[in-house]
Amino acid sequence: MARPDRAGHGQWRGYSGDHADGGVSKTAVWRWQARLDKGVEGLLRDKTRPPGMPRLPLAVVDRVVALTLCDPPGETTNWTGRQMAKVAGVGLTSVQRIWKAHGLAPHRVRAFKLSNDPKFAAKVRDIVGLYVDPPAHAVVISVDEKSQIQALDRT
């Protein structure tokens, strides 16, 4: 079966030249030709083909979300995608898709955690008191021990 050239030059060409106008590969055209030989059902066969990878079960998705809302294991302060994938038993991209779908970004969480020191409240009161009501003729200086090193949360 042939059709006239779209440019209107009156030249005839077969299906093998149609791919240039439609933006599809020759392989796709040949596949469609083979399906057309089987009738309309052959062309529609592509729609009923199952996806390549099955969806993650809802229980796995719920587990990843629940784990994300809990503290990570060990001394780490927040979840990473690879760490979550290892704990949940799924791939990194699956974790990333789940986090994106649920609007979660645990690697971006910045939180202040209180110390579990029993004298913490008294220490805070003393330090804040220096700033709020400093002693007469005194200079209050704050010094960070290691300013260039990221402090890990070890509470």
C-alpha cells in the first residue's frame, strides 16, 4: 500500500518512507506493518501489555513512610535514600518515588534536639541569663569549639 508524498510532488512511496514524516523509527513502522497484517486486533495488542515492573505493594510503601517518620538507626541524625532502601529492602529509586509522592524530604530536615542531661535546664538558664541580664562591666563571648566540623547529634 502506498500513498502520495506529502510535499505534493506526486511521487509515490511505500510504508518504509512514512517514518520520516511521523517522527518514529523504522523499527516501529515495521512492527506496525507486521501487526496490521494480523488485523486491527494486532495493532491494539500493545495497549493490553502489562508494565515491565510490578508496582510496589501498599504494605511496602506504608513501611517506608512509617520508617521515614521514625529516627534512623545508629548515630545518624536523618535518613538518607540509600540507608532507607537498605533497611526497607527496596531500591533507591523506589524510596525516592515514595518520598516524592508523599512530600517527604528527611534529608532536608533541620531540627533542634534537646539534651538528655538532667542539668540541661539549669545550664540553659545560666547561659541565657548572661545574655539577657549581663553582669555590670562584663563582656559576654560565645565560643564554638570546632566551628568547621559538623556536629553529629549524639543524644
